[in-house]
Amino acid sequence: MRTVIRLLLLAAAVALGTQAVGWVAPAGVGLLWGVVGGDTRRPVLVGAAAAVAGWAGLLVSHAIWGDLGALLSRLGGVVGLPWPVLLGAPLLLGASSCGLAAWCGTEACRFLGPRRETVS
């Protein structure tokens, strides 16, 4: 249950960060998650899933209150790709950037963490 709550809080942080900063927010949230939540089970998977959930929430809100359909059809005509690919690409970008940043934060904490010195 704690993992679900953490995932939802991270998804909200990704969504709010994206609204405030832009598309680089999942990497920043993922890095902070890797540092803070690196001791949890599977921090990379939780970070990637939170980025997908956060950006999916943004896409749904833009589909309901915005003009996402017109944008996807216009962009699909220019790029020559179907609209599901255009919806999946940002989710993949968010998941990969947040997951990779969470891994970097976790490994940096392991590397820079407290070390025991042997006294002879």
C-alpha cells in the first residue's frame, strides 16, 4: 500500500513539475526520488511508473479540457504517424527519463554514502 501512495505522490509531483518547469521535470523528480527513496524496493520502476501516470493524467486533462484531438490529428498529418504513436512517445520519454534519473540518484547515494574506514 505504501508503494501505491508513493507512486501517486510522485505522479502528482511529475505532473505539477511539468506544468511549472516543462518536459524536463520527470528527470528532476526521478533524481530526487532516487536520492530520497532509493532504499525502497524497485525505485527505478516506481519512478518510471509515476512518470507515466503523471503524464497520462496531463494528457487526459488536456483531452477533456483542451484541444488534444485536433493537435494530434494535425501533428500526425505533418509527421506521418498515427495518433497512438504520438500519445505513446511522450509517455516513453517521461518513463525513461524519470527511471534513469532515479537509477542515477540511487547509485550516487550508494557510491557517495557513508563508508566505514578500517582502523588497524
